[in-house]
Amino acid sequence: MIMDVPQDKAQRAQALRETLDRYNREYYVLDAPSVPDAEYDRLFQELQALEAEYPQLLTPDSPTQRVGGAALSELSPVTHRVPMLSINTETDKSAQGALSFDARVRRSLGLDESDPPVEYAAELKFDGLAINLRYEHGLLVQAATRGDGQTGEDVTHNVRTIDQIPLRLLGNSPPVIEVRGEIYMRRDAFERLNARQRSMGAKTFVNPRNTAAGAIRQLDPTIARQRPLSFFAYGLGESQGWTRPSSHAAMLDALAGFGFPVCTHRCVTEGPEGLIAFHAKIEALRPDLPYDIDGVVYKVNDFALQEELGFVSREPRWAVAHKYPAQEEMTRVLDVDIQVGRTGALTPVARLQPVFVGGVTVTNATLHNEDEVRRKDVRIGDWVIVRRAGDVIPEVVSSVPDRRDGSECEFVMPTECPICGSHAVRGEDEAVTRCSGGLFCPAQRKQALIHFAGRKAMDIEGLGDKLIEQLVDNAIVKTPADLYKLGVLGLAGLERMAEKSAANVVAAIEKSRHTTLQRFIFALGIRNVGEATARDLARYFGSMDAVMTAELDALQAVPDVGPVVAQSIHDFFAEPHNREVIEQLRAAGVDWPEHEPAQAPDGPLVGKTLVVTGTLPAMTRDDAKAMIEAAGGKVAGSVSKKTDYLIAGEAAGSKLDKAQQLGVTILDEAGLRALVSDAVSTDATSDEAPPQKNLF
Ligand code: IVH
């Protein structure tokens, strides 16, 4: 027991030291942080505050007394000739942060109100990793990480792979100069890298900073080379035989002259007002910057004044980092809900313990789809890292498996829609699971009704989005069939519904009762069934019953209906709710003329897809099309892997090129004729009955 220190405080300080030590090692030594920076900063500040209140608690090995972690043994250690220090962080509200820094500087310099304002250099605080680049006689001889500030690691082999870092300085170079700055990864480079990882089925990276840090500390430089890194210079280490400029701003200009990238978002200003304006300007710019920053840095511009101010403990008195709200925070997943979107897509959404991130309180974040939940290994009850960069929708970056206590449970994608109980189906090559409830599902109902009433569907004039919303919200209309039960009374009392307009809407609904099969099929809003497909289905099957009972094969026989579309149609009618709504609509008097189904296709080209292009010598393209369809084949508009034959005439263009690329068989008009008769003769030699005679 330490005298005068409450036991709980002493225990807390001990626990904080241990936790921070571990986080430090994970972050600096292993490049595998398990918590976001903001969490680390918070614990660090808590420990600092405890040590300030009870100085007896301060131990020489406290994380507050050193900078970062020790060097890894695999890379050789480098002792910094000039220690690489850290900067004090100001987290106060925008104006206050700059004001208190200025006040501290003035006090330390012994300035009073009558003295002129201090000149500052303001720049960005890049979110990457600090590096010391040593040049001797203009040649890059060594690059070292910061490590613990005294000793870093030799990473020259990786740094040499960074195009932005000069291997030889421009102009007259001093015998020795050490340039310091930040290695970082641009957001677009990071996105590209992750897209590549995904396409290879490999693990994706968490954020640009960790990716850059991980690359720099690789033993094999080819890995760093594959991760495009960038660099900004912002400081100096040792120098010999060089007359250093007299200010920070002049030094940055000199570094730019040596060939280093120096960020252009910087300014020299007097007093705290300019700093405040810079802070605000950069905050507005932050979402559009091509790289991550976590704040701005203010530095006393004049080097002589910097020397006068000196250091306190591990930090210079002449600089401060003024941070922005963290873009990453840690919180818990209380539950995972399912949101049903317009098209019936079921999206898992993490309900979060409210957390302040990126300047707003976030209570939920999308998990996109089932695969993303697995990839990020997010479980209900997990601690997760939540990111909100710029105006982007908050997202869960990853889980923090270290923090599990065994009570977490895996998320299971429901097999039924949580809103309506219909089957939820995930297509074979799709990431999205969808509710098959269609018209029946309330979440999809509004959208479905809007579509149903649309001009190209049932064409119900006056039944607009606003009205449909009210009808659904007031539970007046649940399915399109309910529309036909609506009287003027049902509409009266709704917002902006005078008796006259109510009567008009009712009349429009009445009028829509007598429609066409094509309009009716389109109005159902079956996925992948647009106007043209609805027309083809109506023409081909002739009646609603025939469409509803068609098997996949029969559906695919319809011109332009492929396996995907056929499956959507089949799924839609397999759902009892959908059939029920159709029955109700018929019972409500919705009708259309029907006809006998077209003859089932037959002929030598059944199952074959052909594309016709160019000018054929003896037939029009429509003739060719008719010939192919009569032989049971399908005619498609564009060449793809699924094309069996391209029929090419004179002046065939890009379709011919594409077919050649894809190795599609290319025939001329004679070839087409031969194909039709050839196929006939092949079939005719078989034991089966000769195929039905076609038009040609
Ligand atoms: S100056 C003695 N300027 O922030 C001052 N640092 O906490 C030395 N950083 O290790 C640092 N942008 O990784 C400085 N414009 C900037 C910076 C910057 C980012 C990082 C750097 C450093 C840490 C200090």
C-alpha cells in the first residue's frame, strides 16, 4: 500500500499500465493493434491524470514515460542521434485548443499582452508512421522507424521501394542530413489493395495506417513494393555541415528543394486566430483529402524561439497536435437486426451501444451481407471497431476477438423474412439474401404498390407515392387487391384528400380493372421482369395460369429469358402469398384477355443462342431471326460467353471482334442455312422421330 493513495486508485493505475503496455506492444512491435487509437488515448490520458493527481504512482516504466514500443529483433536496431519525440495532443474544442496552446507558449516565453503575436506554422497531422531518413553526401544511407524514440528499426530496404522518397538529394547536399516525416498509404491505394485481396479470396486490411506500418516492417522488401506507400516530410534529425534555415516554414521549403514531398496544406500565421481558422478549414477539407489525417499540428515557426521553449518530459513545448474527432471508435454489438430493403434484400445491421465517432453519435452500422459478417467475424455481444470517415455511412471495420468472454453468439442469417415470414433466398452467385414475400411483405409493400400503380403497369392515375405511403401506414391497404376494395370513404380523411380527388382516384382504380396480361405481369414487380419480359411472357404463355405453373425449362424457352430471369419468375410464383394476392386481384374483378399458349419450341436449334450482325447477302436480319426462332433457337442482342453462334454478314463490327475474342463459332448466311439443315439431317439419322418440319 502506498501512503495517501486510495487503494482503488493504485490498482487502477497498475491495471492501466499493464493494459497500455500490451496495447503498445501490439501497436508498435507487432503491428496488430487490437483497439482503436481513441481507446488507447483515453486510457493513456486516464493514467496521466492519475499520475498527476498522485505523483507517488508514477513509475519509471510507466507508458507515460516513454514513446512507443521496443524494436523487433529481426530488424537491426538503430539508435537515433537526435531522439524522435512525440507531440502533446490538444483535444479541446476547436478554438479552445489553439487558444490554450498559444497561452502556454506566451507564458513560457515570458510574453505579456503588449508583446506582438507569436508566429506559427500550421500543417496536417498525417495518420501514418514516422520515419527518419539519413542522407550522407546526398545519398540515402539509412531509414529507421521511430521505435521507442531512442532506438528504432532499420527499414532501409523497404523505404528504398517508396517512389516518393529520393534516393539522392537534389542540388547541393550537406555531408549529413536526417529528414523526418510520415510514411502513409493513400485511400485509393488502400481500396485497390483490398479489392485485389478480395478477388484472391485473401484477408483484407483494416485501415491504411496499419497497412503502411505493416509493409514497412516486413523483412522482405518485395511486399512493401506491392503496397504503394507515400511520404510527406515535416521535420529534421541530425545535420552536419548545413546552415539550417531559421524557421520551420523555411526548412520545409528547403526540404521540398531537396526533392521531398511536402504537403501543400500548410500556412504561416500570427497568433491563435490563424490557427483556429486553419483548424476549421482543414476539418471541412478532411473528407475530400486522398489520405487520412487525425488532426492538425501547430508549431512555433522561429527555430530560435523553439530552442528557447525546449521540451517538457518527452514533448516539445513549441508544438501541439490539435485532433479532430476520431473516425474509429470501439463499442459493443448489442444485437444484429435485419433490415428489409426496397427490393427485398435482407441487410444485417449491427445495433451498437451508442458511441461518438467522426463527430456524431452512432447507434447502428451496416454489416452489408452475410459474407461480410463472416469475413469480419462479428458476433452478437462482440466489441467492434466502428469507422465513420467523412460523410460515409458508419461501418463495422472488424471485431476485437481479444475482448470476448465466451458469451458472444454467432449471427445466423434468417431463412425467413423477419417482417413477413416469407422464405428468404440467397441466389447461388449472390451475396445478398432476399425476402421472397414480394407483394406480401410490408417492407416491400409501399414500393411494390408504387410500381403496381405505375403508368406502364396498372396505370392508376392520381395514386402517387404520398398517397400510397399513407394508405400503407394507416393499414388501409396491405396488398394491391385492397386497392380495389377502396371506396371514396376509405380515402376521405387522408391528408390532402378532398372528396373530389378521392372520387377521381377511385374512378382511376375502377378503370384499371380491365387491363392486359402484359401489364398485369409487369405490375406484379417480379425481380428481373421488366416491360419487355412481361410482354414476352404474356405472348408466349397466353394466360396467367400458364405463366404461374411454368417450370424452369418452359420459362427459359421464352425468347430472351435466361436462367437468372427464369429462376426469379419461378421463385415468385412458388411463394403462396404471391399466388394468394393474384387470386384476390382476380376475385376483385381485375381481368385481361387470354389466349392459347404458343407452340412449345422444337427444332434443331433448341437450347442454342445466336447473335446476328452485319448485312446478310440474301435475307434481312429479321428473316434470319425468324429462321432461328422457327428452328427453336434464341436470338440475343449481344455476344457473351453464352453465345453459341455469331451469324456475321457484311460490315460486321464490334460483335465480330467480341465473338473472336471469346472463341464463339462464327458463321455466314450459308453457314446458318447449313446449320439449320445440318442439324436437321443429324437429328433425322437418329432413331427418334424426325423433328417437326419448320418453316425453312
Ligand atoms: S512533428 C517533435 N509533424 O505524430 C515533433 N509529427 O505524436 C515531432 N505526425 O511521431 C513530430 N504528422 O508520426 C509532426 N506534421 C507533423 C506530423 C507528425 C503526423 C505524427 C508523427 C509523430 C507523431 C507525434
